[in-house]
Amino acid sequence: MSTDKLNLLNYDRDGLAQLLTDMGEPGYRANQLMQWLHQYGQPIDAMTNLSKVLRQKLTENTVIAYPEVVSEHCSEDGTYKWLMKVGPYNHVETVFIPEDDRGTLCVSSQVGCALNCSFCSTATQGFSRNLTVAEIIGQVYVAVRRLSRDNGKHDRQVTNVVMMGMGEPLLNTDNVVKAMAIMMDDFAYGLSKRRVTLSTSGVVPELIRLKGMSDVSLAVSLHAPNDTLRDQLVPINKKYPLQTLLSVCRDYFPKHSRRRITYEYVMLEGVNDSLAHAKELIALFNNMPAPKINLIPFNPFPQSHYRCSSRSTILAFQAALLAADLVATIRKTRGDDIDAACGQLVGDFVDKTKRRERMLKAAQVKQDLQPELV
Ligand code: SAH
């Protein structure tokens, strides 16, 4: 949307308070404004408990702009996938996964991704740009409204958000943290910190910064028990190897809090799924606060040369971890019939020129991250 007006969805509550103060209005009106925006989803002229003068100022200077849903797919298992347009040539995917006791929204943080994990389809797209706060929280805004149309028929509430869509959230930390603050704000979506999870491949300095900025839940994409293998699967490991990453994870949550990091481990046949790998993984967590390991069956995509480990291999791997007193769960694959499962999100089809541009941008980001390796 091309406009000079400020987008109200770009602001967390402190930001709205500042905006109102700048307009000569009391900052505490931010509470009401936030409710109108996020809880009631109403346009400015419907915000009846704000003065006419304030509504006029808001109309003159601001807009409420959110991503446009370009397509919607619903899986046989009830999973929704939306393709959302965030500007010319830029699209992201957002997925809603209903379960018996919760509804999880999987939200994107970037258009494409620069990290090039070898088993992830988003990597094949290259990198375009970071999403704004409005484009991140806008995915929640749009999904909540879309799902409420179904209410009465089904119980489809967004109770959890995971930053596990397209992109690396910790390469867009400031915008992601603000958007998560809106998710957790009682005047907006009111989700508890346990129900908002950021997933990272391990951008260590940003992880340290995140710890001081937000108390959301954390998932770390581990995928390998040693550096040689992790270097291949998650190339950012060359910059921040396992011991560097785990030393930050070790005291990420205060000991008394009983909160634990979830480590994600994608199961790739013949690559990282042997009992020897399980043993190495167990040794890696020696002297670490009890981790929770989430085994993710690999979801294939057209250009991938990996295969998912067999069910019996995954079960044996899990059994080895459980026998060593680690908590180990197996993620249920959802929405794979509509390519909405982990690692299958690619946004839109982009033409050849755009794709080249994005691959170049991804290479540039990688070079900025690890110049010594390029
Ligand atoms: N960049 C972030 C968040 C996006 S990916 C991160 O790396 O954590 C969310 C999760 O899906 C990560 O654990 C990622 O490694 C996993 N994933 C990626 N591709 C996958 C695939 N093809 N099959 C299964 N899981 C995959």
C-alpha cells in the first residue's frame, strides 16, 4: 500500500502511546486504541469511545493496513494455509493448525530466508526483505478475523503463535519482538509468554539480545549433534558452532523458572537419525538444564534430496533419548497435503529475474554474517 500515512498496526502499546502524545492526546488512550485495532478490528470512525477530534486526527494521519490474503487452502486435517501479499512481488505464508486443546498459528518473519538450511524449502527462494511489525502482527490480525467467520461451527481460536514460518526471526529481531509484544498484550491478543514461541537457527548475539528484550518461549533448530554435520545442515553453525550456541542456551531461562528450551531435530534418513547420533545428542546435553527435544519428521519438497526417516527409526531414536531421561516428542505432521508443513513454505512463485535478485540478496546477507566463510 503506498501511502504517507502511518500504519497503526506498526505500533505496540508504548508506540501507540507515544504516537498519541505526539498528536497532543493523552497516552493512556493507547489502551482503547489497541483494543479497537486488535480485539474489535474496527475502522477509525467506529472507535466511539475516542473523541471526535482524536478520530479525525487519526483519520488524517494514520491507516490500518494489513496483508492481503491472495489464496487460502484448507487441508483434510483442518490446517489452513494462507498466501499473504505484503507488497509487489512479496508474499509470505501463514499456517493455522487446529488441535483438540489449542490452535497454533505459524507466522513468518521475513520474505524468503538467507540462511540456506539444506533441508528447508524457504531457502530455495532466496531472501527479499524483513517484514515490518504491521506485516508480522498483520498475519495474526488477518487469521483471527478469518477464523472467527467459522466460529460457532468449529472451535478455531488462535491460542498459540509460533514464529516458525518463513524467515529467521533473529535476523529481524526488533520487529519480531514488537509484534510478539502485541500478541502478548492484554489489550490486544492476550497470549501468555508460554504460548508465544520464537524459533531460531541460532543467531547467537541476537539470542543474547532477545533474552534481555522479551520473555517469550524459545525453540532452537538443532538438527545435528556435532559441528561437522550441523555445518552442512544449518550453515550458520559455521559462524556460531554448537558449543557457542549451547553455552547461551544453558542459562537462557533462570534455573528456578522451570521453563525449558525446545530443541527441534528434523529426522533425515541416513543423515542424522542413527542410534550413534542419538548417543552424541545425549552427551551434548550433559550438564545442560533438562531439554525438550522435538523430533520433526522431514517434510519433502520438489528440489529436496533428503528423505524422511522411517517411523521405526524415529521411534527408536526417541526411545534412546527417553531412556537417557531426556524429554523427547515427535511432531505430528500437519497440512502436508497442501504444502503447509514445516519447511514447505515458499511464498509465491517468483519469476526468474526476481529469483536471481533474491539469491544475490541472500548471498549478501550471508556474507555480512560470515565474511570469513564466503
Ligand atoms: N528460521 C527459524 C524458523 C523457521 S523454520 C528456524 O530455523 O528455527 C521452523 C522449523 O521447521 C525449524 O526447526 C526448521 O528447521 C524446520 N524445518 C525446515 N524445513 C523443514 C522440512 N523440510 N521438514 C521438517 N522441518 C523443517
